[in-house]
Amino acid sequence: MELFGLSLSVPSEVYEPAEDSELLAFHSRNLKGKILEIGTGSGLVSILNAKSNPSNSILATDISPEAIECARKNAEANGVRSLTFLQSNLFEKIEGKFDTILFNPPYLPTSKEERIPGNLNYAFDGGEDGRKTLDIFLEEFDKFLAPRGRLLLIQSSLNSMERTMLMLKNKGFEVHTLDQKPFFFEIVYLLEAYMMM
């Protein structure tokens, strides 16, 4: 598939970039500095940023080994060598602080019966309220953010925008909506959060 001038090969066990991925990729493509992407999937977001900003330091992570292998191959296929890839469950293996953290979490409310086999399930399964992974992320992310750093986060109307805003504001973050896309069953938002100085 072709997106933003990149050629991406995405096997069936890896999340194929959709409108939410494109929203995050478009708004993060020109960010500078030290960047961490959690849940890179095919690598679209990190590869696009690295291609546009070769001097950036970018760490792209995913819980799925298949996703990491896919993203690494896509980076090589697009001539991007300035990326580092790491298999990690959220912040489990992360060290240091970053100017920007990017995350498109699994946000679909999912019952046990709706889970799919294999590691692809990690890309979709948000638990019964869609917040299983998101809440863990929101508890931890600020420990890895540089003092003037920012968070770019995909948020669905299916899993309580109000709770996300409250969690961020309780940590002292200013939050606003950078963009949004309506779909027939939800609205997908791109939130930007940064610490109020």
C-alpha cells in the first residue's frame, strides 16, 4: 500500500494503517527532536517522521514481534535507517525522556467473544470499556516526557473522551483537539497535551 509517498507492506498479523493512523502520521510528520512512538504497527508514523526529519532520534515500539519486524522492513524499503525499533509492552523497556510521545491505542470496547487470535488482537482490544491499555498508558507516560514535551494521542468517542481529559488535566496537562474525523459509529480525535508551565 502507498501512504504519504511511502510504500508499506503489511502482513495479516499486523494492524493495517487506517484513518486513525493517517491522522497521527499527518500531524506528527514535521515534529522535531527525540520522539517515542508506542504501538508503531506497520511503522507508518515513525517512518514518515524520520523520512521528513533525518536528524531526529526516533524510537518505535510495539508489543507485537510481528509488528516490529514489519516496521523494520518497511523502514528499510523506504530508505530510512535513522529509526530504532524495540519490542516492548508500553513503557516496560523504555528508558530516558522524549520531546514527543505518540500513541494510537487499542480503543475498541471488546468482549471476550470478540477477541481475535494472535498478536493482532493487541491492536484492537481495548477491553470491555475500550480503556484497558489507554488508562495504563496515561498513568505512566509523563515519567518519560521531557519538561517541555508533548503527547499526541488518538482518542475515540467510544471510550470516554471526558475521562481522558480529566486524567491528563489532573496531571497538570493542557489538552486540546488537533483534529477529528467522524465515522458512522464513532468520532476519532487527535489530542495534544503538554504540561502547563
